[in-house]
Amino acid sequence: MQLSQAHLRTLQTCPRQYQYRHLDSLILSEATQLIETTSRKQGYTFHRLMKQHFQGLDIHPILEVQPELKPWFEAFQTIPPPMIQGQGEAEHQRSLGWREFTLVAVYDYVIFGQEQAQILDWKTYAAAPAPKNLSHDWQTRLYCYLLAATSAYPPDQISMTYWFAQGEKGANVYTFSYSNNAHQEIHQVLEQCLNQLSQWLQAYRQGQDLPQVPAVEIPKYCHDCAFAERCQRSQSNRVSSIDPFLAVLKNLSVPR
């Protein structure tokens, strides 16, 4: 079973939503699908544009079809993120087997330098998270962890840079340095989380649902969830539950 940063993030937020999306393969409402598909399509096309740009291919055919991407690319040319010297590779893939799971990542762009490696990720949504939240996001943690675990670069020679096309004053750039301490802590967290997921999957095969978020977290996570009504957790419903997974993952502090 493959686990990406998106899978881990969904599990951290709500194991039951992970079940509905990835185990039960439930179909979202048409309205939700339309919103997700439109946003995802723009992001996917911009990532394809950036890949062709770094490969030296012509990007004008893409811009002609989707001119709304032009301001984003112009922002990248005007305020590019700082990049180290080295061999770059777009859409770089890494994976790591972990018992019955396979941790996977597709990097937008990785630069392999002589003594350091830099991960770069392009973001096209409007609001950039707070740097602290971004540093603790599963994408940052998993991408840095996988590169350190599957390459010759030690953790303290790895960094990850996010470039946001739609910052308040133009493009925003955030860079996070990795470390040996962070690598060890993330390894321990993954060990705990995957052990918990293994237990849940075993129970799921016997007909038991994965946990919901606790009742106190309903206003934060459930009211805007596409599955709120199915869980009886829409604004007109309240259901109490205990979520051991969040006890493992919530408020983790990963030193850098």
C-alpha cells in the first residue's frame, strides 16, 4: 500500500476521511468534485509548465491554452526562489518500503549539489500557511525524510524551499533546513503512525471503521468536510468519538 504526504495528512486530520477516500473509494458530491478538479487542474498544468521550462522545452503552447498561468510564470521569472548549484531534476520520484507500506514522493524539482541537496516545490493556491505550520506539514517532513533515507546526503545537507506564486506582495519563498534530530524524530513518528495504521487496517478488514476526529474538533475539521453528512457531523449533528491517531500526531514539534 502506497502512502504519500497527502495520505499522511488526511490520516492526521481524520482517519475516517482517509477510509472514505482511499479504502472505500466513495465518490464526492458533484460540487466538491468540480471545486477540487478545477483547482487541481490549474496546479497540475502549472507544474507541467515548470517541468517543461526546466527541461528547456517550449512552454508557449501551454500559456496559449491557459493564459491565466502567465502571471504565475512571470512571477517566477521576476522573483525566483534561491537555488543552489547542481544537477536539477523535475518530477523526481523517491520511494521507501516500510513493512506492508511504501512511502512515496514526487518532487517538483530537486537540485543535487556536491555537498547539499535542495528540494523545491511550487504552490499555486492563494494563501500561504504560516511558516511554522508549513515546516510541520507532512509534505516537508516526508520529502526531506525520504531524500535523506534513500540518498547519500545526510539530513543536515538537505533543505526544502516552497515558492508560492500568489503571495500578498508577489511571490513568497520559504526555505526549511533539515537536521539529524528532525530525521530521527520523524522516523519515530512514522514508526508509531504506521503501527497504528496497521492495527486499524486489520480491524477494518473485520468490518470496523477507522476513528473519527474527537467531538471537540468537529467545528475545526468536520463542518466543511465533504463527508460531514455521512458521518452525521454536519452543523446540525454532533457525534462524540475518540481518536488515538491524533494523540500521536497532533502538535508535533520537529526541530530543524
